[in-house]
Amino acid sequence: MPLITVGVNHKTAPVGIRERVAFAPEKMVEALSSLVSDQKANEAVIVSTCNRTELYCSIDNVEDANEIIRWLGNYHGLDFDDLKQYCYTHLNDDSVRHIMRVASGLDSLILGEPQILGQVKSAYAVSQEGACIGPDLQSLFQRTFSIAKRVRTDTAIGENPVSIAFAAVSLAQRIFADIKKNTALLIGAGQTIELVARHLKEQGVKRIIIANRTLARAETLANDLNAEAIMLGDIGDYLAEADIVISSTASQLPIIGKGMVERASSKRRHKPMLLIDIAVPRDIEPEVEEVKDIYLYTVDDLHSVIEENVRARQDAAKAAELIIEEGVDSYRRIVESRKVSDLIVDYRHTAEDIKNIELVKALKSLESGHSPEQVINKLAHGLMNKLIHAPTRYLRDAGADADQDALTIAANVLGIYEDKDN
């Protein structure tokens, strides 16, 4: 059956549209059931994230593509024409290629980001839970997961950080031999600092202190990460304890000055300290760089690292595309082989019928008193004649027509080779 992908993503639709066609996790099984029970699709998987909503379906006819868009619009209360202008549609091989690119992070806002694979796996699991997936999509998604894993293993698509938060943590890991022994002071409690905090937590940093102008906000984030929360005004008291300082606030004036860092460095007996200023305007005075054993990096330093890493990921993406093409080809072979499965089953049934008929004859002969040797010979002869009858007739017809291609194919199928010595 044809495969189709219908979707919108960050490239085709503004956030206002993406919000309207997103599916809440608790409503996903209901939506899948509606899509399948309305007979718009035979099988369906819905991938819904902040950057994309995509419907992967097995359908009866290619012409049903607009019906999938119409269902999506009806479900979310959107006019068909209004929605269609933001939608893309992929069919068969293009659909296979698209899901493999998505799961491998090649179609993401951040090239190579790893979270999307987990999101696709979750979408597949939900479809299984709702009994909305069958052999077509099951084999597609299993093959997709295998290809995505290979892309991660065989290329460097995810090795180089391309987000500010991840780049900051990666820089800290290069400065300190064992980041797990360090204390990190994070200034601010916005999205970037939250991402930094989560990356640090994942890397096993011993202690995290979060400083914010609003203590309640700092405490909310700290409680979620088993960290400590302090006010901005208390930074001077804690700075000497920090090996890593990462700051990202909306302050119009510097929060950390040269004098504060000098005092902290003295208390630390000049142990190295890494300060990363992600804020614009800057949170840390540029003069801090003059303090001995202090390493100060700005957002511009991180951007240069990120640009290099993006180029590295783009090179890796080229290798990933080749792997995906292999995946598309291998899935196509799976589909083509499945098309002959019914023929194979029929052939086996035919052979089984011949066997049963000859076996009944043989048993009757034994009951009639014929010798076992005679019965076995007759059984073998009967089986051979019945099984080679149709192929023999085909060979004769092909020979009469001088159809050399048909004869060659038949020879391969029957295991007959011209070179008898081999």
C-alpha cells in the first residue's frame, strides 16, 4: 500500500500554525484512532513536537493525500485551504527518506540534534499502544531506527555542540580534567541557564549554585535539579567556591567586576576559574580577563566554536545522507519482497497439496499390500512428475518462442546452471 507523509514544520509554518496543529500527548491515541477509524488511513503514526507535526500513514490510494490534510484541519478546526498552504506531502520512497532524515536529526532546526529520535520512538510506541500500526509502518519505523542508529554511530553528526548551552558545558569539560569534581555557579534562571544546568547535571557536576534576581525562580529551577539557590546580591560570598561560572541575565550593567573576581581568586589561592559570559549586554566586565588564572569567554567566543561545529556537522550530514539512501533502498527491497509473499504462500500450498495427494496414494498402496520399496519409488516418481510439470511446460513454451531471457530466469529459479562443473 502507498506510504504518505503529511506535515508542517519550522521551515514551512510559523509558530502560530504549528501550535494549532500540535497534538497533546494525552490526546494522541484518540487522534490516531480517529484517523484510522475514519478510514483516512489504514495505519498511522503521528510525530508532534514544538517544531513539527507529521502524519505517517499507509493508505489505499495516492489520491487520498488531500484527505489526510483535510482530516488534520478538521481535527484542529482549521480550514483546508488555509492549512494546505503550510503542508508538505511525501509519497512512498520520499516518505521513507523523510522519516529517516527526521529521525537522524537531518531535518531538525539544530542539525543533528539527538532528541528527535527519542520523540519518533515515542510516537511509534503510542501508535502501537493504540493498535493503529500494522506491517507497513512497523517495518518502516524499525528500519528507520536502525538507520538513525547507524548515522549516529558511523558519522560525527552529533559530536560537536551547536547550541550555546551545550557549547558552554563542552568548553568547561575541556578546561577541567574531571568536571564531576567541580562546583558551578550559574547566574540567571532563564531558558539558556536552565539548559546549561541540565547539561551540567547530566555530566555529573558535583555542585550547582543558581543565582537569580528573583529567588523564587532560582529555587524552582534548583529544586528540579537538586541544586542551591541564592540571590544575585550573594554572588560575592559564593564566587570563591565556584570553579565554573556561567552567566546569562538581562541586566544592563555588569554583575561581576574585576575586583570581585580578584578577591575570589585570592581566596581560591589562584586555582583556575572558568567564566563564560553568554549575556548581551555583558554580565562580566572584560577586565576580568586580566586576572591571573582566570579564563574568561564571551558569547562571541562560543559562536565561533559553534560555527566551526556546524560546518563539521554539515560534513557529517553528507555522509549521513548516503547512509539514508542505503536505508531507502533496503526498505524498498523489503517492500518488494513482501509483494511476492502471497505468491510464495500459494506456491507452498500447491506443493503441500501435491504432497498430500501423493501421500494418500502411497498409504493406500501400503494398505493394499504393495511392498514398501515399490510404494516409495512410486511416491518419489509421482512427486517429481507433479512438481516439474508446470516448470517443464514453461521451459517448452519459452524455448518455442526463443525467449532466451525467460530461459535464463527459469534456469536461475530452478537452480540449473550451464556450467555443470561448477
